[in-house]
Amino acid sequence: MPDLDSYKKATSLLEIDNAVRLDVPITPDHSFYTDFSDVRGDFEDRMIYKSLNVDPKTFNFHRQVNTSNKVLLFLAGMRGSGKTSELSKISQKLHKKDCFFCVTCNLDTGLDTNDMEYMDVLVFQIERLLEDISKQKLTVDQDILSSLYEWFGERVKEVNKVIKKEGGFEVEIKAETPSLLSFLGIAAKLKGNLQGSKENADKIRTVLKNNFTVFAQKFNEFVEHVNIKLRAKDIAQELLFVIDGMEKVATADIRKKIVIGESERLRQIKVNTIFTLPIELMAETQKLQQLNTVVSFPFVKIRERNGDIVQEAADRFYEFVTKRINENLFDKPETIKHAVLMGGGSPRELLRILEYANLFADDDLGIITREAMDKGLKKLAAQTSQYVSEEDFKKLKVLKEDNKNSLPTASDPSWQDLLEKLIIFEYNDGTYKRVNPVVEISELYKRYVG
């Protein structure tokens, strides 16, 4: 996680690029944070809290009536919708003695996004759990710790036999007395080797998968023991893992394999968990919902189907901009309002628009004018629409007609690629879609759609 102290409100054009960084999730205690939770249409925070059996008013977890009910919750939403910031806020509210001990795993910073399997995620979860409970100076019973430590030690020996036989480098594990720190050492070494050569990573994964039933049993025993210790020390009622960054995993095939292909193993792990769900897997939600909970996290609806502006949402995005950039760096408030509407309800898309507008800002005047904003939008529109096919433009024409007639748009697998590329945006329950406003001003859109 980047040092958020270095992200400050821009008071000059030179500072704008840093203030509109797309890759920096903002936490609720940061000055940039803007709460969109009450302007997301059908989505409400309380849906997540209630799915986790938490009272949305007191944020207390109802443990006694849910002793064996571990929730696997998928938060499904489009890229740039603000899921990471929302999860950060939710985690802060839940991380308390009457609720959960939240352990966050950011896959894009902790694992190799170009080569990842579910086993890597599990090893990372163990490492992050050990790191966080060590900071709490939690005492774990020696027999529980030794059992898991020895099991992992045996698996490492199995891996080393295969690696040595094939002339590779062995996974180094020191002979140590089992402790939280020594077990953390094993988890860190395993994770490090999973990020190394693909050949060695595959050998580790194979050994763990071949022994997965026992692995899951040991993992679940350890988690339940930690839950007991957390309650005894009055830290929390239970563990909750928050696994974010799945959409940044390199390919759609890898992402699908982790979430859908490994669904049986996912269900064998008995711990409360929130997973973010990549956009292309939202089409799989019907399968996931049969055994898990899926909550849709939409963009903010900034226009109605008929084009009317949702003023409360527009005002919130105005606040979003002016928390990051001084208002006097724009020629007039209308320039900010125009950028807000062109963002289409996507925080990340709005940041991109501001970044491009700054490229064309007048350095002599020291401000972003409407002319600079339009030049930036024109360049961004050309780049965003250049790979949209003629067939895709036909779909966009249908979408335009549906919205013009205030009609919902039926689900179609062919929409998924356009959603993933942010050519179209989705709102509310998914039946309301709009073309990205930036695409609408492109010359290609005007030619094929009008």
C-alpha cells in the first residue's frame, strides 16, 4: 500500500498528476476520501453487513446464532467503481471487539499477478494472518501451532524431493522450534517461491493440492483456534479475510480458474471472507449465488435513462474533485461540472479525465480552462473508442434506443467485453446501462451511432 501522506491536495498544475493517481486506493481517514454509499442507487452498505450477519446500526456480529455459518461473500463491480475504497471503509467499521478481526490481502501487491492459483492466495492468507496476529501478541497453543507447522514442513520436504530430483533449487526451510514467527517464516518462504520460477511454483501447488483435504482441515482448525483466542483477549469475535485486487490478476482465464475453477476448494475453507469479483465473472453470479452470497457494487448513477442529471450524485463528484484539486485551478465551476458528467459516475474515469485535461492546461495562466478540458476529452475519446468494432457500435445503438425509450436492456454475454473495456457502464441492478460519455463524443461513435 503506497504512503498516503504523500497524496495532498493540488494547489498548482504541477501537483495535479499526483493528486489524480489511478492506482492509489484512498482510505476513509484520508482527506481525499468521498463517501458515495448513499448515491449508488440500489446498492447500500447494509447489504454487505447483513450478509455477514452484522447489525448495520451497531456493527456487532451475531456470533451465537452463526457459530457454524461462515460467509463467503463476493463483491462484484466494474473496474474503477471504488470497490477498494469502499472495502477499506467497511473493514474499518467491522474491525472491532464486538465484530471481526479483519485481515486484508491485496493480491496485486502480495502475489505475482501474471501467474497465480488459488493455492497461492491461501498461502498469502496464512502469511497475512500470522503477520497481523503476531502484532497483537496473540498466544497460540503449542499443540495447534506444532501440528500445522509440522504438516507444512512435511509438504516442503515433498516439494524439495521433486525439485532436487529435477536439478532445481530447493525451498529453504530452517529447523526451528515452532512459534508464530517460525511459522510465518515458512509461509513467507513458500509465498516467495510461488512468486519465483513457474516450474517450482507449480510443484509447490501440486503438493498442496494433492493434500488439500488435510490442508483445509488444518487451516480451519487453526482459524477456529485463533477465533477463540481473539475472543479470550477481547480483540474480536471472529476472523474476516478481505481479498482484494482480483481484477488486477493478468488474464481472464487465471481469474476464472481461481474463482470458478476452484470453487470446491474455496468452499472447504471455513472462514468469513469477502472476495472482490472481476467484471467478466459477473455473468457467473448465478452459479456462485447457489452456494455463496454475491453483492453487486455499481457505478454511481449520474444521469437517468432520459438524460436528466441526478443532482445529488453530481454534487458528490464535485466534492470528489475539489478535495483533490483546488477550485481556483479551474477557470470556472462549470468546467468541473462538465468533467463530472463526462465521468459517467466512475471515480476512476473522472480521474483520467482530469489527468488528460491537465496535459492541455495553460501553464502561463496556471489553470485548466474549458478549452483544455475539451482537448483532453477529445484525445481520451479517440483512445477509448479506437478498438470498438462496427458490430459493437451496433450494440451501442441498441443501447441508446433502449435508454431513449426508458427501457431496461436485457442481459447478453456479448456485453461483457464492452463492460470490461469500460465502453459501457452499468448501474443499479445491471438492467440499466449507458455508453461511457467519453465514447459518445468520439468521431467513431458519431459516425456509427449518431
